Amino acid sequence: MSIYAVFLDGWDHSSTWGWDDGMGCFYAQLTRNGESDADGPGIWITPPTWPQARTATQLATFIAVATGTDLDAVQVAMNEGLGGDSNNHPHRVRLTADDGAGPDGGAGRRRAPSADLRGGVDLGERQDAQHPVAKVVADVAVTEADRMMRESGMMPPPTAHMFMEDQDPGYAGYVTTRPFTRGTDAAQAISRLGELPSALYVTRLLLIWEHADLYTALDMPGAPYPTALVTLEATFTTHTLTWRPFTITWGPIGTLDFPTIIPTWLPPTTHRDAQLPGPIRVAIDRWRQLGDGDIEPVIAALHGDQFQVSLIAPS
């Protein structure tokens, strides 16, 4: 068993972290400065209250969640606690700042998720895997997109599906963009998809859009754009993009008096931490920062601006 100090501002008087041989994982015992730890640490990051932290970097994420501290500061504080030549220490925490990127793969720093999420949310290995309900929702979205194209010639609007992995059911609902015009208005509408997930403290997002339709709306360079339905499954720390390309054959006039589209689907490909369109990245960043939990004003504002919102209450 190993014990190291946590030189984190506001928590550095008696907080420690290390490796527990018996449990086979990293742990942390955290007490805020000025508070007594006579009856034990204020926060004890260890199973079963917390999931197993199998790497020091994963433990850093848990500490950031528990203390509400910037993840970069936690990583530095843990490495300082190793002492000596920490650069070569086997338990050294990988710094996200080393590659100039934030912990979510984007530039800059972010605030850690609220500690209210800690009961049952694994921000590490389990979140990296595809969520089984998210897979079902993604499959349904592909079927619905195919139907829309064949019946009306329309593409599905950008939509964010929300998941709360510590609730039952795990699926929390969705929010779909308001009507928008090309250019700046489209970018503003799409970037707001992160507002409701932020207020709800959801733990996973599945964003869906059609690539050519989105790039046309954003006036992106490089036209003509390839056609593909994109599903993006995002956690607090990573995202996985699935690209589902299709070719178009024009069909008869559909229900909205537009030519219908007969898609021919090609094999999908999956891309981990792929580069994202700007407004999609903004939406994810807004969610990951998390709000103050005041849901009603956010829903009212979205409804007032013609976003479509559907929520499923936990049992």
C-alpha cells in the first residue's frame, strides 16, 4: 500500500492518495482545510461508494469531481505529492496540459463535474464503453432518418439524447434544435443543445445530425459535402463518433411536396475523439461544465425559442 500527499489548494493539510494492494485500485482520503478528520476523511474515494480507480489519471478525475476543482490542478497536486523525481514515478498522473488539450480532448480547461454525480457514475473505464441504451437509441435514429428521407425528403434535425446512468430508466429524454437560418443563426441554435443536459446533470449524451445538412447550414467550406448520418456518444472525458455514409437516389414527390430521397447505406466507421464541428463542440462543452441545477428556466427558454424538448422522469 502506498500513501502520497495531495497538494491541492484548500485540501492540502491532511488529504492523501495512493494504491491499495488489497482492493487492487487507487484511493483518496480528502479533508477540506479547517475541517477535522478525527472521525475519518471528509471524502473517501474507494469502492463501493466510488468505482475502482484503476489508474492514477482516473483517480484524478474522481478527485476533481469530489472537490469541484479544476482537473488540471488536481493532476499537478497529485504529482507534487509523489516527491523526488516524480517524472519517472510509476504512479505519475498524465497531465492533460502536456499535449495542449483539455481533459475532454479540446483546448483549454474545464470545471470538474458536480460531486452530486458521484453516486454510481463511473467516469473512467465504464463510460468509455458504448452505453447499451445509447446503442438502441442510435439504431432507432438511423431507422427514423431512413423513414424521413423516403417519406418527405427531409433530414433529421440535430438532436441531443440524454442519459442518466444512476437513474432508472437510464434514458432521460431529448432536445432538438429550433428552426434556424443558415450561418450564425444555425451555429447558435446547435450550440444550445448542451443547455438542458447541463441543467439536468446528465452523465452521457448522444448527439445525432446529418453531415451534409449540418455543413450546409453552417456555410462550411468544402462543398459538396458527403452525406452521412452521424451519431456522437459523449461522456465527461471522451467521445466516439460513428459515421454512417449513404448515397442518394431521388424518389417521387413526398408528403411535404419535395422530392423524396432513397438512401443506400454504406458500412459505418467509428472514430474515437474525432474532430467536431464548432457548434457541436460548444454544445458538449456547455454540458460538461454543468449548470446550477435550476431546470425550469432552461426548459421554459428552450420552449419559448421553439426547441423540441421531451423528458422521461426517473422512477
